[in-house]
Amino acid sequence: MDREKEEMPPLSSFEAHDGRKLNYCLWPSIDENALQLPRETLSPTLVLQFGKGGCIDEYRRQIEVIRDIYPTHRLASMDWPCQGFSPLSAPSIPIHIDHFNQYVTYLQEFIQRVIRDNRPLDMMGLSMGGNILMHYTHKNPTRVRSLILIAPMMGFPTFPLPEWGAYYLSLAVCRLGYGYNYAFGQGNYNQEEYKKILLSRKNVDPEKVKALCDDLQTNHKQASSGVTWGWLHAALKASYQARDMTLPPVRLGVISFPDDDIIDARHHDRYFKGPNIPVIFHKNNQIPHDLFLAKDDLMRSALMSMRILIHHDENEKVNEKKAKL
């Protein structure tokens, strides 16, 4: 199979328990039709989940790089509600969730009803996506084989308030009935403002930012808006919970950026450097919070080194299968 000429599979959707039709995409593995083989002989499924505002169509070029790094994996990704082409996503509709458990439930339904096989699961999540994958792994300790977290959300700046102040303020606003309103500093999507914000972030590739914004201008409906007070409170609560949870003994890798200006990376040191956390911990100040907006060589290098370290016992098998593609 020629990876360079491989086209992105068509986007599909499934109906969740609450009636929402969530967008997803599946990329086949080389043994895609061998679903009855023993679990240990199947190529794993890599579940890839992005952060707030990210979506499949936005990152299709970066997914090509991930497919090259994981050539024998089946790859699966889903757009969260209010993001990408999942319903309620629009430049004028806020990103809202009442509790991050809802995200975990959507992910569980996606795995059970769409992925639907007994392959071992490898998971990779960026920022908010990393937080949700931590919660999923905590609740499904035997389902996940490995977990790669890229700048996982375990806390984030809430200036000028301290984090606890923002937590209780957002809780009070929600209890007053304004949880669906935009939080302070949030609003409808603005193309120029969004581009300016992305370019102001450290170490991003300007060409990728331009391509992303051009895509959003063409597919304006997939542009994500700001977040609500309800989302803010749910995100802070989920961050507290992630810092207190005990992950099962999966293969664990973390890519962290000490000068991250989106999330509070200090929690990565406190949590993942604990005495009881077996983890491959990689810190790099040369790449941005959104690794997928880094230059391709930096992104590829970080992800490839993580795969080699996490799946060191499989590298020869991967090379053998890749040679057959």
C-alpha cells in the first residue's frame, strides 16, 4: 500500500445515547478484515483525540504523519460535540459540556459501537483530549494497552483569579443559571483574531497556521467558538480529578512543554514524576502546546521517539510489516 497516495477515508457519524450524531473517521490497518483473529495477533487500534477546538478535518495533514509513524495500526478518531463537523459546531455556538464524564461516555460509545472489535487499544490525546483519555483509562483499566499524552490538561491559567477562585466563580455562575453563557474573554469565532492568537503561541509553524486558517475559511462551519461557564467549571473539575487519579499499569508516555502558555505544565512534573508512576517523560521547549502545529520534523521526531520508547518490544515486528506495505 502506498501511504503517500492514501486518501483520507470519508467522514462518518454515529448517534450517541442522547441523540447527538458525532463525527468520526477510521483508517484501516493491514489486517482490517481479520477481525476473528486472536486479540494478541491483531494490529492494535490507535485512538487519536484532539483538544478543545481541534477536529479531524483540521488535522488531516498531521494525521498522515501519524499514519506513517504507526503504519500497521488501525487509526480511529472522533470529533467532540460542538467541534469539527459534529452537530452544534458553528462559529456562533459556544463549546459547552456539563461534566467531562459526558465526554468519557461519548468516547466509550465510540469504542464499543464504532471500533467494535477486540484489538488492543493504544491511545494518544492532546491537551483536553489527553485529560479525557486519562479518565477513560482510569475507568477501563483492562481495555487500554498504552497511553501517550501530549500536554495533557491537568490545570490551566485562570488569570487574574487563582485556579480555586475561577472554580468557585464558574460554579456560582452555573448555579445562577448562566452556565450556557460565554465565559469571560470568550465569544464567537473570529477568523483574524484566531489566526493572531495561534501565531502568538510559541514555536508554531506559520505555514501550518496559515493552512489551518485557510481551511477554516473554506469550511467555516467547522470553526469552533469560545467556551461557556459550564465548560470552564467542568474542565477545572476534570483537571482536579486527573491530578488525584491513579492510572492503571499501562505503557505510559508524556510529552510536556515547560513553558506551555495554554495549560499549567507544572502539574506534569508533580504527577508523572511520582515514585509510583512508570512513565516515559519527555520535556521539550522547542515545540508548542499544540504539537501538531509544530514544524513537521519536530512533530515527527517527538512522536517517533515516543513510539520507539513505548513500544520498544514491537519495533522489529513493525519494521517487518512496514516492509510489506
